[in-house]
Amino acid sequence: MALPMLIFYAIGTLGPFLVADLGIAPGWLGYLTMSAFGFAALLSLWAGALVNLLGSRRSLVLLALSAALAYGLIAVLPGFVGVVLAVAFCGVAQALSNPATNLLIAERVPMQQKAAVVGLKQAGVQVAALFAGLVLPPVAQAFGWRAALLLLVPLGLLLAWGAPRVAPGGVTQRPPRFGLVRPSRELALLMAIQLCAGIALSAYITFLGVFAQQQGLSAVLAGSLVAMFGVTGILARVLLTPLGGRMRDESWLLLVLLALAAGAIGMTMQATPGRLWAIWLGTLGVGLTAVATNAIAMSMLLRDRAFGSPATSAGLLSVGFFGGFTVGPPSFGALSATAYGFTGAWSALILVLVVGCLLAVVLAGVRRARARVEGPGALSSSPARAE
């Protein structure tokens, strides 16, 4: 889970280096994120069917090799356009990550442990933030940002070698269905909630480093912000996902977390060169709240059959989340370049999270209505099949 997402956090921590070396405006960083996650969102429409065809073992190997190829290309292709094209290859790995790992959990983990294991595997995304914040800026200062990203190629090859040792080798015996699957009402609402979370999270991290430097933080300290975000995100996902698994309906937990995240972004808005504590406190708040929502949503897929089968529903949920990563950073960058500046852009993210809160209320109502029809056990069904 960490390897594909490293590119996202690398853009945030290495943003100042990219702007200086490629000669681009800060707002253009959003197009790098859009390249990777736009492709990932498109591929996610069929990623679940592909994972079911290949099986978890081959899917994980393909994930690792595609990520290694992407980081290698980023390090050697010249110019901004070359980097944009190379970053798009990370979308292959990102599209495979959730369906492959959810299928692996469905195959190998007992039902009572699924929520905790989902939280643990989603925390891998925050390990990427920790690594990107602590390791990449010092390496980039010493050897350049391309050399920093080249470090990730051996990690991809190592994962490709290790994946067959943890994943079963079987594949589905049923013909794969590559046609577009229509999500249930519950899954469509959860996808919309994740779209809102993805917009806020992606824009926040992509421009956090640039905003922090405008307030007077050095590149290394700005990287430390992202590292702190990674640590708090790990804690949030590991601790809150099992908590959600014990709730009758996790929709209310999503509502609370999105509301708190909106408040944390409001705190970030208050940062000035003389009030740097606000940006640290805001980043801490976003890491402890919004980051956990994706892990909780993934856990919901494995607990409730109304969302669909593990790999397919994970792929569709990723369409929503990655869709947010596609539109969030370029929209934020464009808005921050207007007369409204960063204040207007941060305010827009708060509005998006408020919409997410309203959608969570609607999802809770839909699930409650279904529970009245199907009985109290409808929201916590038997273990989902591996399709």
C-alpha cells in the first residue's frame, strides 16, 4: 500500500525542488497528482475484475513492478511533460493496490480480525508519508530530487520478489466480467463520500509544503510536517478502523471525522510567519481524522454484503477516492492562483468536507432503512466471499 502512494507524498515534500528545477508555477504541481490518480481512477473501473482474474499473488507482483517502472521513468525522463507521463504509470499500481489487498484479506484473514487488518494495511499509505517526509527532502538536497525518487526502484523490485511468499497462488475459476458494474446505493454514497475526502486530502498534502515555505519553514521542516502527518495517519487508521468495526454503522464515524478535518483545515488557514503553530496543529488534526476515513470505508466493504464483493467494491470505491485526487490538487492550485489565494482555496476544501458530512448522514439513513427491512444483522453480515 505504501509503494504506489509514495509518489503522492513525494510531490508534496519535493514540491519546492520540482518548482525550482522544472521552472514551473507552484499550481502546476496539481497536474502531477492529476496524472497519476486520473489514470488510477479510470483503471479502477476494471481493476477488481483484473485482480479476480489474476489472483492476489500475480496482482501484487504486477503492482510492484509497475511502481518500480514508474519511479525509474520519473528519474530519467526530462522536463515537466516527461515527469507527468512517467507519474501516470504509478496509476497502474494505485488502481491494483486496494482490490489486491482486499482480496488477500478476504482469502487469508478470519472475519473477526478483518477490520483490524484493514486498518493495518491502510496504515501502509501513511508509512509512505513518513518515509517521504523524513528521507526524501535530505536526499534531494544532497543529490537532487530525481535521485531521491530513484531510491524507490529497489523497493518495488523487493516487493515483487516477496509478494509470492505471502499470497496464495490460486485464481478465480469463473470467467472475469470486465463490463462496468453498477454500484449499489450504499456503495455509490460511500464512493461520493470518498470523493470528498480524496479532494481534501490530496489538495492539502500537495500544497502543504509550498504553503509552509511561504510562512517561513525550510524545505526540511516542511518535510517534517508531512512525516508528522504520516505518523498521525498511521495511528488514526490502526486505532479507528477496529473502532468502526465494533460500531453498528460506521457512517456516523465518517461524519465525525470529516467534520473534525474541516476544523483542522480551518486551523491551517490561520497560519502566518508569526503563528506557525497553527500549521502544525492543523496538519496534526487532518492526519488524525480525514486519513482514517478511507480505511474505515474499506473495512465497511468487507463487513457488509450490500456493498458488493471484496475486489470489485474496492475497485469502485477507489474510483471515488482517486477521482478526488484527480480533481482536488489542480482545482486547488488554480484557485490559489486567483485573487482569493490560499485562503479561498482552503475555504473550498472545508466546503467539500461539509458536503461529505451531509452524504454520510444520507448513507446512515439508507443503511438504517435497509436494516429495518432485512433485520438488525444486515449491517454486519457474514464474511464476504473472495468473488
